[in-house]
Amino acid sequence: MSGVLPDPRWYAVRTRSRHEKRVRDELGGRPSVEVFLPLYHRWSWWGDRMKQVDAPLFPGYCFAQFRYADRLVVLKAFGVIDLVGPGGRPEWIPEAEIDGVRALVESKFRYDPHPFLTEGAEVEVVRGPLSGTRGRLVRKDRSIRVVLSVNLIRQSVSVEVPAADVAPV
């Protein structure tokens, strides 16, 4: 999957600890780069009270779409450690995986980070705002928990959807 490609592809950008938003802002100002940093709401202690904060869904990672030839523009941004891939060679992420996470973030569903899974049946959401999104079945009761994964960085996010909205692939 890796190599010199003429058209822009999505890559996982490994960031310094707690620098995901800074990397997003740095790369967002570059004309040849599109950036995606999925966030989720979590509660955090701020002194004497609890406050809801937006935290990176995949800590230590940000996603950027660019041409492979333009990778130095990304690698020189403050807070960027490297592009993710086997053997130190960047590998692009299928656009469907990014689209699935983006659809989830833009939906009204409640979602949380989830450990990456290698077992479980692959399913597809057939109705609702996540229609067409594929993931792994984790639990089946009245509703189903589906895990959407970005395989390259071995990170996942889980979401509960009605059982009637999911079909096996």
C-alpha cells in the first residue's frame, strides 16, 4: 500500500504526548494538507470541580491527507514525531476507515475510545447516520456495540447501535 502516489492519501501522524491539537492547528494552516483530529467529550477534574473537555479519540495520533511527495511539510511541523507504518516507512490509511470515524464523530451517537480488537465478526451498519460503516461486533443484546478501527495505528472506537441497524458482512 505504501509508495510514491500522485494523489493525496490519508496518513496517521504520530505526535508528541499531548500535542495532538497543536499538530492539528499547525498542519491545518498548510495549503497542501487536510487534517482530521477526532475528539470525544470526557469529564476531567479541574481543581475543585469536574469539567467536560474535548480529548483526542486516539491519543498520540492525528490524521493528515497529503501527497506522499509533500511529506516533509508534515514531518517538519511542531509536535510531529513521525508518520506511522511498518519498518519506518509511512503507509496510507484506506479512506473508508477515516470516513467511518468521521461519520461517527459527526453523528449524535455517544462513543468512547476502545481497545483494538482482532477477534469478532465483521458487521456493517445498514441504517441511520452510520449507514455503510463497517466494524466488529462486540456484544449483542437489545442493542449492539460496534467497534470501528483504524488498523494502521491499532486504535479503535466503540459505539452502541440498535441491533436492527446492523447486518453481517
